[in-house]
Amino acid sequence: MNYSNQMIPEVLHGFNVYDGGGNMQIGILDEMSMAEIKNKVATVSGAGITGSYEVPVLGYFDSIVQEIPFRVLYLNLSELVNPMKLQTINIRGSIQVTDKSTMVSDLVSFRYMVKGRSIGFNPGTLKLGETMGAKISIEATYVLIEIGGKIMVEIDKLNSIFKIDGVDLLEKARRMC
């Protein structure tokens, strides 16, 4: 079954978190917010404009911070804390969908990848019999969201790439500069 507009996306069916080497991470909480992506904006005003308005600057983004929660501290987390190394978090999962015309349910692949460097580490809290709520913050310079094998969003700040639905909106700007 190919993912299309005929599909009703229903729920995130499951996911696993992998590092850049493809090793499955353990200890991730059962919930993780994906990083908020906000465009840089410029205020436009001047002759012929009654007032002002904000316009997104194509391909420019505010800081993108991905927080990665962990149930408890464990030794392998030290790799992710190193601010001098590129960190890659690769989440692969499945989304349950239903085809509107046939009412048949299926699963569609989902991928969310973030690359960047560690900018913060919170070891969490200590309480007997509870999780610690540790988390690592990564300043993302690369973000990829892919559904059904198709790129929904790809941002590569260091290489001036900004794709929406697989179309690179900065290709023309790279040719001009």
C-alpha cells in the first residue's frame, strides 16, 4: 500500500531511537517532542506599504534545539554529551493509516533524524523507584522528516539545503551565489 492523500493517518504505531552508527539506544522515555522549527523573519516596511509585516527569510531558521529524554543515566550517554563531536539521532517508526476508499489499515514508515552538537546536559532527579528524567540538548544543524519514504522536510544549515516535499527551495540561491 502506497502512502497517499487517500490515507487517513491515525496513530504513531511504534518507534525506536538509533545513534549515528545504527545502534539502538536504550533508556529513551516513551515520549519525545520533536524540535520546533521556526523561520527567521524580517520586518518589511517602507514607502507604499501601510504599516509593516513580517516575512520568512527563505532557508534561514532560528536555533533548532532537540531535547532527548532518557529514563535514567547510563554509561553510553557520555558519548552524546561530548560537544566536540557530531551527534546523530535517528528515529525510525511506523504510522498506522487507513485507506479511505477500501477501509483497509496499513503501516507507513516514519523517520526523524537530527544531527548537531550537544549544547546541554541535565542529569535529572533522584527519587527511589522512579525514572531520573535525564536529558541531552542538541543544537540541530540538520533535520530530516520522512514519511512513507518521501522527504517531507529536510534542513541542512551548513550546506544551504532546505527541502519541502523533496524540492530544494535553496537550489536557485546556491546557483546564484
